[in-house]
Amino acid sequence: MITLLRDGGAHAVAGGRTDGDALWLPVDAAEAASGWQLKPEGLCRGDVCVPVPPGEADAFVGDGEVNIAAFWRRMGKPLAASDNGTVWALGEGAADRAAALDSLEAPDFELPDLAGQHHRLSDHRGRKVLLTTWASW
């Protein structure tokens, strides 16, 4: 079992494997966990596609799997893996972060209330939200 960490949360992926700095995931699991869909033109999200470099197809796709780490690096996005390769963090690039800051829209996140019920920031879009934090240290 491999765990992918993204802004949208943690995604457990069965059937994935690591090979050095490669993270091979089944195509459907890669799409569900990353939000990017494998198409003949490359890895795509909406109208944006990242093509497979000519002559390097084996490093990106094969046998119903996609090397999500290779595509992530190709997009210039940061990623990190645990020493044993079971947890991977897929970050957003600096340009994406800068665009989000320019829009003054906070990134979506989910937190539990005191009763344990989970709330997403996106559930309150269009309304003012006051977030209070506290730490014992």
C-alpha cells in the first residue's frame, strides 16, 4: 500500500510500486489520487496536458501503469518520498502557489470540530470564516 499526500488530503493506493525514484501506479489509481488523467497525448487535467517526451515513453507509461513521479518532475512540481517508498508527497509548483496567492483564495482543507464532524473550507465559500487555532506549547 502506498500513501499519496496532496493538497486534497491523503490517498491510499493499492497496487502501486516503487523502483528507485519512480512511483508506478495503476492508471485508474493514479487518476483518482493525483487528479491527472492518462490520455494518448500524455497526462492531462482539463485542457492542460503534459506530453510524454519522445523516445522516453518507457520511463512514463507501461503495462497499465503510470510513473506519476516522472510526470510530477516533468511538470516542475516538488515531490518527496519516505525512505521505504510507502509515503509520497506531491507538491504544487511555485507558479501555482503564486497564482493562488494572487487570487486571495485560501487553499481548501478539512478539519474536525469538537464533536469530531469534519468540515471543509470549500463548504463555506462566499461566506466569511474565522479560524481560531491554539497550541499547548
